[in-house]
Amino acid sequence: MSELQTLKDKIAIITGASRGIGQAIAAAFAKQGAKLVLSASAIENLQETAALVEKETSAPCILTQANVSVGDEVDQVVKKALDTHGRVDILVNNAGVTKDNLLALMPERDWDEVLSTNLKSVFLFTKACTRPMVRQRSGIMINISSVVGLTGNAGQANYAASKAGMIAFTKSAAKELAKRNIRVNAIAPGFIKTRMTDKLTSDQQQKLADYIPLGRFGAPKEIADVAVFLASEASNYITGQIVVVDGGLTI
Ligand SMILES: NC(=O)c1ccc[n+]([C@@H]2O[C@H](COP(=O)([O-])OP(=O)(O)OC[C@H]3O[C@@H](n4cnc5c(N)ncnc54)[C@H](O)[C@@H]3O)[C@@H](O)[C@H]2O)c1
């Protein structure tokens, strides 16, 4: 079966891999034969994902701990991947947080935390992976943005700004790195069923689902399937793009 695996032996770093979309991407990449370097703010949070990955592959999975907004910790994750495998083929910048509030009530620290976790982290990981990818003359980066980075959202000025920043960053990095055979793309999910959206009441979730042409929230696997496509040779001529995966929400 191995010849059917689209990411066979590719070395992939995935941030925020402890649950939700990051966990689904880890499982999908493992199924396609990738060797994973998983990152989360605490190693113990990665045990569940590691167990899922083990079901898909016998390849060892490396677990790393890092606050994605701290440069030295990010560098250690990339170093671990390089020390173990000698290369990094795929980077998925997935870790993210929300700290929703109306603008007038939003504490400065919540602005800073959301921008650091969601956007500065992308700069730090991209920078750390660029040098090895340039040396390899190949690389793939996938940034998990959001539809609110395209549309804005009341009560999410910090989150929407961070996700819009990721979109401009993705396009800039794609232009800068294309000649090095490094592709950089983003996925903009709509509402996906994870702990992030579990914060909404069931009434809020129903009202939102009614707005979505496909009539439901997405599943983490439906984002992971697109990440597999963007990480594979099937998307070789795609860079600098924002793939909206939202059940038609933003049509
Ligand atoms: N769920 C949705 O509807 C939705 C929609 C659009 C975009 N997204 C984006 O998808 C990504 C994954 O979200 P999710 O829904 O799976 O959320 P989640 O809350 O289930 O998972 C977020 C992950 O990020 C990690 N993380 C947060 N802060 C971190 C930090 N400082 N250092 C290291 N890791 C940190 C968490 O530990 C967790 O693993 C996020 O970037 C989110 O903004 C989600």
C-alpha cells in the first residue's frame, strides 16, 4: 500500500497538534506516510495525538514542547526535527487562540496574546524552517488562517487581525520563497467542530449552522484532507493561495 501514500517519508512539523484541527492533520499526514514532529505547549497534551498516529504508522513520532510565540522555543522544535531527520519537508502553522471581546472592552494583554500566538508564531516557525528548506531546495508551508481574516467579525478584532495578518504573510512568503522551490499556502476554515467552537452555546451553533449553505459545521478531518492536498505533489503548481473551507459560508 505504501506506493499510494502521498506523503511517504516526508518530515512534517505540526504546531498545536494536541487536539482539534492540528490533531486531525497529524492523523491524516501519518496515514499518508509522513514522519511527524508534533508541537504543543505541554508534552503530556500530545499523548492522545501520538496514540492516534501510532495506529496509522510505525514511524516514530517526535513530541516537542514549545510556546509558539517564543523564538528560542520555536528554534528548539525545528532543531529537534533537523537533529533527528536531517531535514524538514512540511511545516503546518496551526496553533491558535481566541480571546473574544468587544473592542471597547478588550484588554491590551488579550490583543498581545492573540497576535503573538496566532501571527508572531508563524513568522518564527517560517523563519526557522526557511534556512533548511532553502538548503534542501524544497519545502512546503501551510498556515491555518480563518475566514474571519477575510471578512472580519464583531467581537474578534484581535483574532481577525491576526488571521488577516497570516494571509498577507502567506502571500509575501510565497513570493519571497517561490524561486527556492518552497510553496506557502493558507487554509481559511469556516466553523469547524473543535474545542474552539465548543465555547459557543448550542443555540449560537444552530443559528450559525443555519447561515452555512451546507447547513453544518465542518469536521477537523475536512480541513486535514485539504492540508494533505496542499502538502502533496498534487498541488505542485499552487503557491500563495488561501483555500477557503467553510461549507459555503462566505459565498
Ligand atoms: N475551529 C474553528 O472553527 C476554526 C476556524 C477557523 C480557524 N481555526 C484555526 O485552526 C487552528 C486550530 O484550531 P482548533 O479549532 O483546532 O482549536 P483548539 O483550541 O482545539 O486547538 C488549538 C491548538 O493550539 C495550541 N496552542 C494554543 N496556544 C498555544 C501556544 N501559545 N503555544 C503552543 N500551542 C498553542 C493548543 O494547545 C491546541 O493544540 C487555530 O489556528 C484556529 O484559529 C479554527
